[in-house]
Amino acid sequence: MRAYVLLVASVAALGGLLFGYDTGVISGAILFITKDFGLALREQAFTISVVLIGCIAGSAVAGALADRIGRRWTLLVAGVVFFAGAIVSAFTPNEAILLCGRFVVGIGIGFSSVVAPLYISEVAPASVRGALVSLYQFAITVGILVAYLVDYALAAHGQWRWMLGLAVVPSLVLIGGMLGMPESPRYLFKMLFGDRARDELARIYLDPAARAQEEQSIRESLRTRSQGWEALREPAVRAALFIGISLAVLQQITGINTVIYYGPQIFQMAGVGSASASILEQSLVGTVNCVMTLVAIFFVDRLGRKPLLYAGLAGMFVALAALAAAFAQPHLSGSLGAIALGSMMLYVGCFAFSLGPIVWLLISEIFPLRARGLGMSISTLSNWVGNFLVSQFFLTMVERLGRSVTFGIYAALCIVTILFVRAFVPETKQELLESIRVRA
Ligand code: BGC
């Protein structure tokens, strides 16, 4: 792979780092914000979830924006939005302005969650596309882990403004980096800037034959005239949309963010003593999440997307079923902590090399170029709605249905996801982006 392509993907992946950091950092910061602003429970929950509402809004418009002003400019705008949101949140005089700041941060996350994987997959040569989009997921997990560590380090003095404000550093790097990055050659062809598009392809592919093949397949895919919403009427594009939305929702309703957002609470349910012990265990979960994403980076282009999905989902099912069984035992108190920790590690580790990266990868691959921005936007929007619902209702589910039934439901949904992948998801390994077809 050319170092140039890796550089382009890494800069765009900073959007993922900010996604991870900004969703993860609130878990520690909220304790101190609650104290400083005297928040009631309801206000506290809203301070956490307002960012997800911003994500929904941001992802809804990101695709149209990326089709209009380009992938590169949309990522630049995302960087500026992240920066503004971090500054407003860090310097806020009161709760209302903090909510505005966090909403703005959410818009930045919404933008980058649509456009970063889209841009990376459009710049990547087919042979390493899986690894490069998985790099984006890796950046998300690094962002989450760094957020946990920053929270831990700054907790002693309750410095929540610093926790939220430190996001300015990666935002500035994203802005500076994207200024030096090229536009996606696919977008350039679509906008009829053929010469510039060819120059970009020459920087990605050294081999003239590979370059010519890529150019031809892009041109062919642009021959049909229908674009955007109009393209969504075609049966094949609708089928892609069905797969994109379903995968995005399944990624959330199999429960990942109960662990990412509520890990310490789950450890406490399992009887882990102190708050600091459970925060430490949460950092362990964050580390496993990060390290296991490397498995996807190494294997997704060799073994393919579907084998990794099957293996990961099977592991997630076992882990969740073990957790559900453990919580159902009345007399497990001694070993419950260890079982909970073990299952959560297994669960997160298996998510990290399967459903985590591969959902972002597949939704950036399955749409034809003329419907890609829009299709990716709608799928990502569904991902954020799923995220919002699960994280809003997790604690209520535990209260109403009990811990065992709650985790049992997530386990069952892993099986549903396996069946879904078997029935509908195409294998896209090594295929040129424009050759990928979804059966209507
Ligand atoms: C998901 C996020 C999740 C993260 C965990 C991402 O792929 O979309 O909702 O928090 O993975 O690593």
C-alpha cells in the first residue's frame, strides 16, 4: 500500500478519534458537572444524551453536504464544528450553554461518522479498503480509551472543563490535516472534474492498468442519470438501503453502548466494590476494544467481511448469554464480579473485530456512487437513533425486566444478526467499489 493512502486515511480517521473521545468523555465529566450546576437526575440524563440528538441531526444532513461541497470540505467543516463545540462546552457559564455546546459537538460527530468512512473507502484501493475503514473504527476506540484515561487523570480535582475542552487538540489536527488532503477522486469524477480526478487516482495507484480499470468502473457507474433521492427509487438501491439501515440498527441493539457508556454501573451491579475499581475495569474494557480492532485491520481483507462477522457475533452471543445466566443465579455473589468482567471483555473483544468496524465498512461500500452520500447518511442516522434508544432505555429495561432478561434480549439479537448477515449481506472483499452490487 502506498504511504500516501495510509496518510490520507489516518487524517480522516481523526474524525473517528473525536467521535470516540466526545462520546466517551462525558461518563466521567458528568459526576462533576452535576455537582457544579446542581443538576437533577433528569437534567443529568439529558446532558449525556443531548450529544446523541446532535449526532442524529448532523448525520441527517452530512450526506447531502458531502455530495454538494465534497467529502474533504465536509470533514473540514466537521473539524471546525468539533472545535467550536469543545470551546463552548469548556467555557460555559451555565447548564443551558453547556447543552448547546454538547449539541454542537454531536453535530460534529454526526458529520464525521458519515463522511470519514465514506471518504476513506473512496480513496482506498480495493485490496486494502477493509483495513483502512477499520482504521477509522480503531480511531474511535482509541478516542474512547483516551477519554476514560483523561477522565481518570483529571477526576482528582474534578476538572470537567478540561475534560471537555481537550477535544480542541485533535480538532485542530483534523482541520490542519484536512487542509492538506486531496478530494476523493470519485467525488471529482461525479462533479465532472475529470483531470483532477485522474491526478488523484495516479497518486493512489502506481500501476497504470489498475488505475485505468478503476477509472473505467467509476465512469460506468456514473452513466445512469438518476442521482440522490431519485436513485433511491431503484430496487437495487432500495435493497442496499434496507441492508444499510438494518446493519446500522443491529450494531446498536445488540447492546454495545450499554457496556461503553454504562460499564461502571454494570460492574457495580455485579458487586465490584468501589467506584474507582469499576472505572479501572472500564479502562480495561476500553483497552480490549482498542486492541481487538487490530484483528479486523489485519484480517478483513484476507478472510472477508462475513466470516469475521459470524465469528464475532457468535462470541458476543456466548458472552451475553453467560452474563444473562450469571445474573439469573441468586447465589453467585462471590464469583459474579469475575464472570461479569470476563463476559464483558469477551463481548467487547468480539464486537471490536466484527460488528464495530465492519458495519461502517459495509455501509460505505454497498451504495452506488450516485446514492452513496445519501445512503450512508440514512444508514448512519439510523445507527444514531438506535444508539439513542438503547442508551436511553437501558437502565429502565434493567429496572423493569431485570438484568438477566435484558442481557438475554441482547444475546437473542446477536442470533438475529447472524441470520440477517447470512440472508442479505454480500461479501465485498477485494471488489472494486463500483463493482459491488446488492441483489434487489
Ligand atoms: C459504534 C459506537 C460504539 C463504538 C465502540 C462504534 O462502531 O458505532 O456506537 O460506541 O463502536 O467502540
